[in-house]
Amino acid sequence: MIQLKSIINEDLFGTSLKMKPYEALIVKAVVSFMMEKYSFNAKIIVKKKDKVGMIGDISLSSTSVDGNKFYLHFNPSQSYKRIIQSMIHELTHVKQVVKKQLLPNKEYTSILWNGKEYITAKDYGKLMKSDIASYMKLPWEMEADTNMKNLYSTFINSKHWKGLKGKDTTLDYIIDNI
């Protein structure tokens, strides 16, 4: 049983962005689940990023496109369910890049979807800021959003999640109450 004192001492409401041991276990489990589900492999560095309105993001650069190395961020201010969902969403984008479905053009001035130029980087940036409805209709966002909604329960019932039981008392509490 977790006591309130241990939760307060853990600094859940602080500004530290260092990942706690149980968060690292959750992250590893979600990453393993997605890599196994979609048969891809990549080096994924996950960090917390507390930014108002952000659920998660990945940085797309030559390091990720050419080097198979990704930086994924999640917002720790969300519920654990939402953190897991946002990681599934962002890892769908990692899968899309690894499998060459979603790529920038060579100059990084437009985004390619399945090998065809789909939208300019400038227009993409505008959509993200001013037209969320159209942004969510982009094919890579539709897939990521569908996975975020549909794969959450699959993950919660997977060996990846269930195998975390008994590894950390805080995580056991989260598993029992999510």
C-alpha cells in the first residue's frame, strides 16, 4: 500500500523532469509493445517535457531518418492512461519513419507520405497551430490517433504491462488503479 507521505516525498507535483524508476519501466514496456506489434527496431530516447497543451512529440531529424535514433517526449502532467496513449501515438510515428511511410524530403521542406509529397513543412506548421481538425485528418495522424485509442486496452492486457507487476510498489499501485 502506498502512503500519501511517500507520494508527496516523491515530488509528483514538482518541476523535475528526471524520469522516476516506475516511469522508466512504463516507457520500456510501451516501447517494447509497439516494436513487437509492428516489427520494427529503433533507438528511442524518451524524456519528459512539461509543456502546456502538449501530450507528446518526436523530433524528426536526419539522426532519426538516417540513423534510426529518435527523441520522444511525453508530458508528465497527464494521467498515466494518457501518457501511455500519447506514447502509443508517438511510437506510431516512429514506426512510420522506420518503415519509410513518413519522411521529410531531402531538403526538409515538405513531408512525404508513402513516397509522395503530401504537404510542405510550412503548411504543416500552420496546420499544427491553427487548424487542428485538418491536422488530425493527415493520414499519419489518423493512424497514430486510431492506434492511441485502440491499442491502449491491448497494451494494458499485454505481457508487456502485466509483466511489470511486482517490479515497483508505485507501479503496482498504478497497475491496480489504471
